Amino acid sequence: MVGSPAVRYRPPSPSCPNSGRKSEFCGLARHNVSGAADLYDELIDHLTGSTPLSPGEASRVVADVLDYFAEQLPDFVRRRHAELKHQGLSNEQIFEALGAELTTRRFAPPPLSKRQLRRIVYG
């Protein structure tokens, strides 16, 4: 089995005006999705209170975690295939490695319509 490379590829996203870092979650207080900003602020406060991280560092950690869990399955498979191909592995080796890696990853759920949500709740 092939392990993950030490440096992960990050797909391009808008630049953060606060730090110059690229992240779609920069300025988490401004990234409001039905009250989600309050949740992120609470998480950032928790991290700054329980670790030596500054608020800016905690915000970047939260953004990195959100980016990690936002990757969809097809995007992960294509990205990892390209990374492993670049390392010189054959497709047979790559697909074996991908199969093993997929059992350890969590992926963002696909967007659901209101109808799909109702069906989950009421059957």
C-alpha cells in the first residue's frame, strides 16, 4: 500500500484578504450559512482558550479542517490518482492504494434538496 505524501495538494480557492492565504473559509465570521458563522466563532474561541493558538491561527486551523472535509469523493479520487501517477505508480497500484485510502476518509455529503431531506426524516 502507498502512503499519502507529506504535502497535500490544495485546489485553488479565493485569496484571503486578512492573511493572503487562499481559503474559501477565510473570514469565517463573514461566511454565514444559516448561523454557521456563530458555530465557527465558538470553535475558534474554544481553540484559542484550550491551545496556545492565536485567533488568526485558530481561524486558519478551522479553515484547513473545513477544506479537508469539504472535498468530494470524485475530486479526491482524481487528485490522489494524479499524485500517485506523478510518483510513478501504475494504475493497478494506484487503484489498490485508493481503495485502501477510501476506507479511512470522510467526505462531504452531496447537496440535498428539501424533498430529499424530508424523505430522510419521514421516509
